[in-house]
Amino acid sequence: MCGITGWWSKNSKINKDLFHSMRDSLIHRGPDGFDSYFSYDEKLALGHRRLSFNDLSDSAIQPMSNEKKNIFLTFNGEIYNYKKLRKILEANSHEFKSNSDSEVIIHAYEEWGIKFLEKIDGMFAFAIWDENSQKLLLARDRFGIKPLYYFLDKENFIFASEIKAIIKNNDIKREINKKSLSEYFIYRYIPSPNTIFQNIFKIPPAHYLEIDKDFNISQKKYFEIKIDNQKQRKNKLIKEVENLIKESIKEQTDSEIEIASFLSGGFDSSILVKYFSEIKQGINTFSIGFKNWEKSEHKYAEKVSEIYKTNHFTEILTPDSLNILDELMYYYDEPIADISIIPTYFACKLASTKNKSILSGEGGDEFFAGYSWHKEYLWEVSRPEIKNAKKWNWDLPINNFDIDSYSKAMAMGEFDKKELKFLLNKNYHEDIPTDTQEFYKKYFDPKTSKAKRFQIIDTKAFMGELVLTKMDRASMANSLEVRLPFLKKEICEKMFSLDPKMYFNKKKQKIILYKLLKKDLPKDILNRKKQGFTGPDEYYMNFDFYQKALKNSKLVEENIINQSAINHYIKQKDHWRLWKILVLEKWFEKWMT
């Protein structure tokens, strides 16, 4: 992984010292090296911070160019099929100076133009400067694994892997986008293309931008998930999926450096460890647990580690780990109120002590229908959950596979229009969205079969906007590369081409992965209930912590939210809504004061 940035000015030469400062604000993404390219008129600059994996030599240093020095690249990510593409390109007379996957992008662009995006398989965010056409091309991978942000005004176009590199330039005002503020409370994140900042945007997953010399921007989508309802023999399907997963793991572990794997004891990570261990014995695996919690996943991870004979490392978190929020806000740039941001950060920090790259199971729940909201109605709600729901006035997960059900499942402290008016200062009321389900509705199709309705939104909204952002920031904060074998185009296309009855079972979620693991794992792991990577509820129900952290709220002081709302949520023991306020408070203290 790496950090990239660029600056194109219409009329002025780039301030080199400032640009290097912007580039080096991303040192955590690339501690292994750095370089910059400046155009002959010094009005365009590309910067790169390197975290090296393929071709560790100086010949792979970026920004990189072709032989004619008229096409330049700054690239963040990994292209897993680069060796196959390189053979094709060499057969077409392209000459390479390095063994890196980055250089393949340059020659692929020369050979196929923008259509090369359809041929590459991997995780990426990059910029290509084409001197001949005087155009800048920016692109993100199909699922949104790697980030890419940009700022635009009449005189400057600036892009970077993280917002902090853009706002390192003090000429760019840090103004809150008022609509984005409401969307943060609605979704727990800010949907593309907006960010928390006015005039700073993010390129959506599976999109690219073309910017010409007049700063005209053309944004286009280059990949769309095809939906079908095919049936096939289940044994044949299971074997086919197994081969796709194996192939993806093999591709993603083909590296000059040692690769490890996260291991929670759930299906997704266990599958990765199972097949990775067939390729290489004695891999390192890592898990996070929670003190005094009977459901702590580390106990299951240790069992799976014993079965597959990995070198396993565990860290147990205590409530004191909540204090890391202040530090996390530096790396996240935008407020993200997913409650797993803390354990995810510590998991990456632990892994980075032993390894530089690691496998993770994101995509397993989305493609194989593994989330709790993929279930129907209340058939698996336990009595303790019903009791807690009554005690804390929580909504029970009644699921009709409609947009209301999805919104409630995802809210974790729902903010509808009425609740937003109660929370936000009246200066923000005009910017509250008329429809607080607007972003979900972009991807919701009631004509699609039930489980798949939610899988599509999960993949494009929840995973593409929140889950992968969380993992990117947590890993890059620790200079750790995370590879995601489930997020292979062919696996995605296969699963979305199927009738849900082929993989969605009322009695057992992720039935295909279950059958692949059935012979290996004990029943207590195979049959345990799905849980998120969050920790115990009590971990987030420390109301003394909320009260102390929000006592002299900057958000209240700046007339953004109302003190009466904070008081009400504390009185009602409404920890989910308080969590969202707390994350925004910590973000505001870090970036706006």
C-alpha cells in the first residue's frame, strides 16, 4: 500500500515545499520511500509515499513513467493479475524496466486506453498524467478498497489518498458540509461523492475521473454488478466457489514479503486460514478479544489456530481502549461511527508488530449473505435480546426485506428528520435531507429476490463506504497492508448470479462456507451465532465516559448540536446516539479547532 497525492494548477507554479509537506503527511501509508514528479512548467505535481511489496528495488520507485516520459503514474494498491497482463503486453512489444505491478498499469493504459480498467484485478487508487492529451485520469477499484479524495476550485485540482494531505494546504478552507453532517448521523458515515468538508469529494467505488486542461471533469462508472437468479447442482457450486477462493488466496499471497491472516474464528477468516495454510504452513494469525466477555472471539480463533497449526497472537482489550478515539480521529479524517473502529485499529496494530501484509475476510458477509439483517423476521431472536430490547427501548430486528427494515438494521441509533431537528442547531435544519433513506434507495430494488436486495446495498453502500474505509484507515495508520481475497471480481459475479436459495438458508447462514469448513471445525464454532467485530454492549455503555467527554462540547459551543439533546440521550441511556455524537466531537476537536 502507499499514499498518493497530486496538484494541478491552472496558472501558477506549484509550491514545492508545500507539496512535499502534503505528500509527507501520508508517511504512515508509505514509510519505505518517497518521490515527486513536477511537469516541465511546474504547474502539475504527482507525489508518492511508498510501502513496498512487489519489486523492492529502486526501479519501482514512483511516480513512474513510460519510456517516452509522456505518461506518469502515482499508484496505491496491488494488481493481482499483473504477471498475466505483463506477458500479454510484452508480446505486444512493451518494454519493462521493473518487476512491479505499478508499471503494468502504465503499459496497459498505453495499449488499451481507459478500457484497461476492465482488465485489471486488484485493489487500487491511482492517477495517470497523460502529457500528450493534457489529461489527468483518476480511478478507484471496483469495491472501494482504496480511497481517493479531491478538491476543485477555479484555479486548482488537488487529490490525495487521505483528506489530511489536501487540507495541509492552508489555502483550502475547512468548512463543514451541512448536508454531510446530517448524513453522518443517518448512516454512520458520509456517502460518496461528498465528504464532511465543503468542496472536498471522494471518487465512488468503480468510478474514474478524467480532468482536462480547462478543469472540466467527467466521472464515469466502469463496473456494475450483474444480477441473476441461476440454479445449479449444489455440490458443483460448492466446488466452484472453493476453487475461486483458493485461486484468489494464491494470487494475493504471491509476494516477496511474508503475509499473515486475521483470524476471528468465524467462517470468513477460517476459510482464508484453511486454504492459506495449504499453500504455506506455520503462517502468523492475529485476533482481538475483550476482557470478561463470554462471547469474546479470541477463544474461537485459538481453536481454529490449533486446527490449522498457525502461529497465533492475541490481544485482549479493556474499556480503557476507548481512549484511543482521540488518536484515531487523526487517521480517519472524516467521522465514522462504526463501533468496530477501535478493535479494528488494535487488530492492525498487533499484526503490524510481526507482519507487513495480512489477509482479511471483508466481503464474506456481503457475498454469502452472512449479516444478521439477512435473516427473516424474529425467528432467531433470543429471550435475553428481547429482554434487553424492552429494557433499553431498542427496536427488535423485524425484517420485511424492505427499505425501512434495512434502515433500522443499519442505523445503530436512528436519526430520522424529527430526531435530527432535535439534535442539530436550527442553523443546520435547512440542510437536513428530505428523505433520510435517500442513499440506500439508490441501490434498493424491490423486484430483486429478498436476500439479494440487502446484499446489493451492503456491497455498494455499507461495505464500499464504511467497512472498507474503516479497514483502510486502521491498517494504514499502522503501515499495514490488508488484502481481501473475497473481493475478487469472479467471486462477486458468481454469487450475485445465483438464485439465493443456492446459498441462503434459514437454518444456516453462509451455507457454502459452512460446508467447506464442516469437516475441519468443531460444532461449537460451526454453530455459533453470528456476531460483529464489536465487543460487549457494556463496552459502549460507559455513560460516565460519555458525560465527561461531552461535558464542554465544542459542537455545542459552535452551535452545531444542542446541549439539551446530549442531556436527553444520557438520561435515556441511549448509548448508540451518544456514540455518534462522541465520534463527531472527537473529530471536530482534532480537525476544526
